[in-house]
Amino acid sequence: MLIPGGFQKTILLVKKFIMKSRLFIIILLVFIGIRHLSSQSSFEIIYELEPNKSEYFFNVFEDDSGNYLALGGLMYDTSSYLVSSLIIKINSSGELIQEKIFHKQDTSYALFYGMQKQNGNYLMIGIMQPSPLTKSKIIYTCELTPNLERIWEKNNLIPDPNISFRPNDFLIDSNSIVIEGKCDTVTDGSLDDFLSFFRVNFNGEVIDSKIYNEWKDFGNSSAFIFNYDSTGYVLYGITAKNYSPIEWVEINKDFEITNYISTIDPQHTAHTPLSARWLPNGNILSGAMAGSNYNTYVRLMDSQLNTVQDTLLAYNETTYVITLNGMDYTDPDNIWLGTFYGLPTFFAGEEVFRIHIFNSEGHLKGMKVYGGEMRYWFYNLVSTSDGGCIITGEVPDTNGSWNTNGYIIKVMPDDILTNAEDTPLAYDRDVSVYPNPFDDYLNIETLRKDLRISLFDVNGQKILERDISNSIRSKLFTGNIKSGFYFYNITDNGRVIQSGKLLKR
């Protein structure tokens, strides 16, 4: 797979293009439970070509008509090491409008970023491998009509002696797109990861670039954002100058590094993946991995980078902020943050992901737990013009499979801030009960108040019932319960709002 820098996937998931005459393939688009939540704007899509093929979506953007274009790649055959570019267009209700696959013989390429130009066409940017056994030497650009017909395409070689480029993030800046990433000069990529910037105009040409051989980008994905007054850029995450760790790097429009800070807050050093957004009042909110336990740390800082508010979201599992970009907002009082279990999709397991909403003061307003039937991997979260957010990634076609399906979920604030039982999404939960299997304790995590949990054996006999304390996390002693399978109910004033099955070891 053409994978952005730092993703530790163990194989190159790429596919051979078998078609002989078609440039366009009719895809079986399987909407496995496209479920409308509390409004027509919410939906969930699992996109599958056919069994034993893989699809994934790196990014999504919204056009002037309110449609969403999801970009990524299609992999046909792991033995051939080839990727084709994949684009689908869906409307605001999640219905398929158009789909397109672009194939190049003996060449792998995938699309990472896109935008709509003033003429109504789409500009797409990705990377290309000239052959399956070489690295991504080429920054690829193309322009498409609203019907996804390609008008032109251009290949931009990165300068020697660099042999590969891996994009991390991008910004649309006036009449250009600025891409931040990593360049390598060695085959295995273990020594380099040079901090790199490329500017691409709307005609698809690289017009400016800068590669810093003394700076290394060690993060899976740092936040690449404008500075507050948009006169330059900021890279916030994990970089290093001559191997000395740096958390905050300021860059001007000529890609010159003008300032940097080694450690913003010694008590809370940065980890990646990390996402950040400026707020209208000049504060900055960020979400990142936190320490060796891989929890989620949300920090609000003022314009002088002093910590104003911090929140630690200590979940049971290893938690990643969505890898390329996991935070965004349209309304600064509803700031989206997405997290998921940080293992590649092809590891077996029934894992969850979470979607949070924070306000502009850095306080958690609401959170929902999704999933539980498969393992997910997410790349991007983008806020939408209607105040919602849309998240793109991939999910295995069967549990533990190496083959993946493209995954898209769109949610609105009401879907997070209302009770899960009021929304029909099957894997939408307000209460997380873990671990499973459990030993002497069960942990219960919820933002809701005045709940009660009941535990039943396989014969339906109630063996335990407790009130859940009015705190985010509660601990329930289960040391006196025998090993075996049990069922639980969560009730609110006698009404069952959630149930499930647990195993006592």
C-alpha cells in the first residue's frame, strides 16, 4: 500500500490490475447498513469491490454542491504489488453518485488530498511508485471534471539524492497547496525522514520546495497548521534538529524555519499522532497520544502556549488519535476529536472507536463509542459545512483478514450529544464495559448519570446488581463470580439502554 510516513504496516498491500480494455470498472458498492441516525445528514458506508480485494480511503473533501469526494486506493492482488487510484462521490445523505478507478500499468499510485477549483473541477494530489519495488519518487497531480473525467495529469519528481517522499499533511494556501512530509535518501527509510515542504499550484506543478537534511520528522503524524495570523505555518508534534527533540516549529511562507521550541510543557510532552486547531479567540486545542499507556491527552493553550485546560481520556485499550488528522470544527463550540484502537486492521479483534465533542474551553461535551464487531483504522476527520464531521479509513472485510474495505462515517452533533438508544446506529453506545474477558474487576465508562448495571448467568439468573457512580469511570468488584459467560444490562430508571455478553476468566 502507498502509506504515509510512520504507519507500521507489515506488508505492502497492493493489487494487480486484471482488466484488459476498460479504464472504468463498475464497482459493487455494498452499503452494509447505511444507517440514518438522528438526521438525514448522518450515515455509515462500508465500500467493497468484491471479496479478496482491498479498498481504503485516505481523505475526503466537500464540494460546492454539498457532495463529498472520498480519495484513496484500490488493491487487487498482493502478489503483484500494484495500487490503483480510487475516487467515489457521495451526496449529503450518503448515496453513491459516481465512482472512478484510475489504473497505470506496472505503476502504483494513490490519492491523498483533493479540492475543488474555482472552475468547478477537482484538483487531486497523491504519490506514485514507478514500479512495485521502488519508493514513491513522484508527487502526482491531476485535474478532473465534475463527472470525474481526467483532463490532465502531471508527475513531479522530488529532487535527488532523495529517493522517496511520504506526505503527512497539507494546507490550502491562497493559490497553492502546501504539503508537509518526509524525504528519504536510503532504501529502508530507517536513517532519514528529512523534514520536507512542497508547494503545488492549481495547475499541478511543484513551484517551491525545501528539504531540511538536519531536521528529522520522527512523528507518525504531527499537526501541520497555519500560524494564528496565517502569515506562515506551524508544525506541532515530534521533530528533531540534529537528533534533539523539538515540539513546536514555526515556518514562514518561504519555508524558512523562523522559530522552534524544544518542549512546550515539560509535564505533558507531545506524542503522535497529534492534531491541533486554532480557535477564534487565539487559543489552540490539540489532541494526542499520552505516554506509554497510549491514552488520549487533550490540551488547550493560550496564544503564548501556556496550558489553560488539560483533559486525560484514559481508555482501556491502546488509543490513537486519527492518524493524519483527527480534530476539526466548523462551530468552535462543537470541536470534533476521533480516536481508535491503534493496531492495523488485519489484526483480529472486535475493537471500538470513539467520537468526541469538546467546547472552545477544552471541556468534553459528549462522547460515543462505535464499533465492537471489527478492527478499524482511520486516517482523516473533516468537519462539514452543516456542522457535522466525516471520517475516512478502512476495515477488514472479515475479522482478521488482510483484505480491507473502505470505511466512511458521517455524524452530527445531535448524534453524539443525545442518548445512544435514541439513534438507530447498531454499534452506537453511551456506556463502555471492559475488559472482556474480565477477572476481579469490571470497568464502566460513561458520561451519563444515575445508571444501574445488572449481571446475569447463562440461565438468566441475576447474580449482581449495582448503581453506577456518577463519575466518568466506575470499578465493579467481580472477584467472587465464577468463571464463565454472563450477560449484562445497563438501565436508566428501569429502562434497558444497553446490553451485552461478557466472559469471566
